[in-house]
Amino acid sequence: MEFNFLNDKKKFFKYFAIFFTFLIFIIFLINFTFGLIQNKIVSIVNSGKFENYLLYRLDHYLEKAGQGELSQQEIDKYSIILDKVYKKYKPVVDNLKKNN
């Protein structure tokens, strides 16, 4: 009877060690994957090609926004946004007017 108990205890520790090792491996793999993805995203964001892409998209958006008429809803939306920007940078605009 005691022999089976020791044998079962050894099996339990054996399976527990295998499970614990597998769990640590999975955690390491997930951490490594997220680190790799994060490094790729940072390298893409800091690249010159991405900056050129953003400038191209902004230029395209401005070109598209310049075509056609604005609806009253769009006029209200852009008025609110531009008012916020103007209020934030009003000291800069005043400084430019004063120095020039």
C-alpha cells in the first residue's frame, strides 16, 4: 500500500514538473513574441518610409478635402476643431505677428 502511494507521488511530481516547464515555456514564448512585435512596430514608426507615407496620405487627404463643397455638418465639425487649434496656438500666432 505504501509503495503505491510513493509511486503515485512520484507520478504527480513528474507531471507537475512537466506542466510547470511547459507553462514557463509558453510564458517565455508569448513574451518573446510580443517583444518582437513591439520592436517591429517601433522600427516601422521610426522609419523614413513611414514618414513619407504619412505625408503622402496627408497630402492626399488635403487634396480630397479641397474638392467639392462642405455640408453644414462638416462646417460645424471643422469649425470646432480649428477653433480649438487656434485657441491653443494663439500665443504663438501673436508672437509671430509681434516679431514680424
